Amino acid sequence: MFLTEYNEKQTLENTYNDGVEVGKEKGIEIGKAQGIEFGERRKLIEMVYKKIKRGKTVEEIADDLEEDIEVINPIFNEIEKVGLDKSLEEIIENS
């Protein structure tokens, strides 16, 4: 009887630990995906910012970056609203 209880306890503990491990792996996976998404968005904002400083229109920027104007336009408008006198970091924080 004692051996059965021990095995049951060990089984539950192993199941719990497996669940924790799966949860950690899932969390890392989600974190990586979010980090990649943030990095891509940051780079896009940076490129749009530089092109606005060079006097390009939203259409020219979308064409240069091979992105849909629907993707570029909100970024363009936000940068215009915040102002080019702000640093790139300030613009990214506001986007």
C-alpha cells in the first residue's frame, strides 16, 4: 500500500513538473515571437522616419519599402504628429 501511494505521489509530481516545463517553453516561444514583431515594427518606424526626413511622401516611402500604403500611412501620420524634431526613440515610444 505504501508503495502505491508513493508512486501516485511521484506520478502527480512528474505530471506537474512536465506541465511547468511545457508552460516555460510556451512562454519563451511567445516572448520570442513578440520580440521579433517589436523589432520588425521598430525597424519599419526607423526607416519611415529617415525617409520623411529626406522629404519623401507617404506614397514614395511605401513604394521604396515595398509595403502597402495602409501599413505606412499610420506610421507616417504618427511621426508627422509627434514631429521630426523629436528623437527616433521618442517617436518609437509614442507609436
